[in-house]
Amino acid sequence: MNKVVIILVAILLAVMAFFYFGTYSEGVRAGTLIKISKRGTIFKTYEGQLNVNAFGAVKKGTLDESFEFSIPKDPELVQRMEELTGHDVQLFYKEKYFVFPWLGETKYMVDDIKANENAADQESGFPGRN
């Protein structure tokens, strides 16, 4: 009986580790950084929103689509994002399999930001992505 319990606990831990550390996809989204906010009742997490202009989706003009994302507890990244709010940026993210409440509200975890060329001109001295 003890061996069965140990095996079940080991399997459960392996599955949890897979969902916690595993990445479903990685990518880049470009658009205008709309907002960064610290939210949550029990677990305070940083959440953001990117306005992605979808060209060609409508006959005239653009279709505004928002991309909501979470930011891991990285004060330097949050500060860089706050400085670039309202500018055109590229967000580098990883999509997780499962949302853990202490990590964020979305499956999309942003781990880097880069100012687009026109935003870099407005923000002199911003190093961007290395």
C-alpha cells in the first residue's frame, strides 16, 4: 500500500512540474502597449494589455485586437514596460499549459520587451532586447 501511495505522489509531482515549467508555445507579439497594472486579491500579479492592429481584417482601416498577458515577478521588466506604455513594442512571451494564480491571470508570460524603431527614437537610451 505504501508503494502505491509513493508512486501516485511521484506521478502527481511530475505532472505538476510539467505544467509549472512546461511551455506550450513561444512567440512575439507587436503592437501598442496599452496598460500595465498590479492586480489580484490574494496573489498580486502584474498584468498587461497590448493593442494589436490587425490589418486586412476589415475593408477600411484596422481592427483593434487586444492581447492580454502576465508578467513574472521581475521588477526591472515591469519598470521597462511602464516606461514604454503608449509606445509600439514587441513582446516576447511563453504560453503555459496551465495558469497558476501566483504567476498571473493569463497563460501568456512575457519575459522580455523591445521597443520598435519609432518607439526607440522617442525613448532615447533604451537598450531594447540584447
